[in-house]
Amino acid sequence: MTPDFRKKLIDWGAEVERPLPWKGIRDPYKIWLSEILLQQTRAAQGLPYYLKFVERFPTVTDLASAEDDEVMKLWEGLGYYARARNLLKAARLVAFEMNGRFPDTYEGLRQLPGVGPYTAAAIASFAYDAPHAVLDGNVFRVLSRFTGLAEPVDTTAGRKRFEELAQSTLDAARPAAYNQAIMDFGAMCCTPQNPLCRQCPVSEHCRALAEGTVSDLPLKSKSIVKRERFFHYLVVEQAGKVLISRREGKDIWNGLYEFPLLELPALTTALDVLQSDAGWNEILQNTDALVASVSPPFRQTLTHRFVTAIFFEIRPRQEIVLPEDSRFLWIEREKLSKFAFPKIIDRYLKDNVFNLCLAL
């Protein structure tokens, strides 16, 4: 990598506009917020969330003082909810233990919950112009193609090679400008599919272009094998209220709300199969119930799994009285919009379409 490569990228970045509200700012709070929101998220998808968060929580203290459920609700639909929980942890650490001041070093930023090497480098360079190279998917792609480095990016050894390459390539005199330029370049020119090689300012030195391996780089050691999961939600309604619970533990969607769930090895609408599950009686407290309607399947794709869900609208024939230590809550149906649900449940609530009715 040469000084000419750095200069051409920075010059390209200065000429090509990619208007995003967090570009060019020095406020570490807003930079941190944008970086957390954009982890594993496209900029176009994260933009409206960033605008909502900045409007609702203009300072880190405002965010730190918010209720967990309000933040989770604002996050709803963005996915990877561990980010939202870490967002609150970090905000409260900065606001209440650091007097509202973000750490101004890479090492200090790495101590914040949810802040990894990339996020710390981004905040350090953009807020403080510190010489730390960012390394996201766009940068992996640009560096791999330009140098022809065929090292898998998803291995420990491969990531270390790319970290060293990224740092050695960084323009230490202008780290913020260079980091922004190389990320924008990967997002707009050196794209995963159909890259604009004819418009590339550094194409004459690109190894992948010269060797015909542009579409092959960067390499990954293996593809992700997705697991199928089958959720059967019981939408139990009684006196205008619906039963919900909060997901806990280390499974997907931790901290979000859902209807009572029966997870089975396969998708089914057979009531005898559902009623034979131990969860059915835990939920309905051994009362007789009418299954009024059954939804069509809803499907959501996650990083490591596919989730398919069916929603059963259930009307108990006798009153269900929950024990005091029950994990379930009765919520008025019109107030469900105040709770943060996984996307698959949110789609059901918005569609509320039933194609199959069961006569019992």
C-alpha cells in the first residue's frame, strides 16, 4: 500500500457525497450512538433509528436516564438486541460514573460495554482524530481486493493479518478522513456485487482486478449453517386483555416481549399435539379453551437460524387466574404497541390476518 493509495481514496471521499448525519461530527456521544446502531446493520436501515434516538435522547445522560422498555421499544425492528442492552449499560457508565464524558483514548473506549475494536477505532478517529484504523466489512473487502490477500476474514489468523494491514495503510496524519473515505468507498464503489471497477480511482494497482479474482474476495472459511426453529404462539385473550411474557436468558430476543410460546420440533396446527405439550397447561391453567383462529405462518431470518411462527387466537371458557409468581402478564390489547416485540410478532400484530379457522 502506498501514500498514493491513501491520497486517492481521501480525494475520492472529498468529491463523492454520501450524506449521513453522523459524518464529519466530533461529538463522541453521537458518533458512539451511530456506530452501535450500525453494527451489523446497513446505513439506510440504521438512519431512521439514529434520528429517533438523537431526538429523544440528545445527550448521553438523557439516554442513561431512560427506562429499559422505552429504549427496547425504540430499538424494535433493528435486531441484535444485545446491542440495545449494551447501549444502556455504556450510557449509564459514562453518564453516572464518568461525569458524562466519553473516554478519549482507544483503550478507554474499549472498556465500554458493546464497544469492540472496530467501534473504538471509529470513535477514537472520528471524535479525537486518533490514529486507529477501522476494519468493517467494507474495509475488509477493499483491502483484500486491492492487495489480493486471500486470507479468510472469519478466522483469528485472517483477522489479525487484516488488522495489521489496515493499520499500516492508515493515513496517520488524517485518520478520520481516511477511515471515512475507505468505508464509503467499500459501500459505494468496491461493493460486494457488481463493483464499479471502471470508476475506481486505484484500479490500476488492484491485484484482484488484474488477476480476475474480484468476485472471489474477500474469502470466508465457511458459510453459516442456519437452524430451523418452529414457534407456536398462544394469543390468549380474556376480558379484553392478552397474556404476554418477557424473554429471559441467553436465547434470541432476550429482553423482548412475546405471547406464551410452545416451541416444537416441527410446525403444526394439530390441537392434540399442542395440548399434549406441558406448556399448554402451564399457560391455560388446565382450563377449557376455544381456539378461535389460526394465523398463516410468519417467517423471520436471523444470522444463525430461521424462525417460523404460527399464532393461535385462544378464548378461555373459564377465567384463568395466574399464580403470584407467574412469568406472564395480562395486558390490554390496545396497549400492546407500547411493548417491544420481535419483528415476527410485530408483523403478526400489524397484519392480524387469519386464513384458517378451527371449529371445535
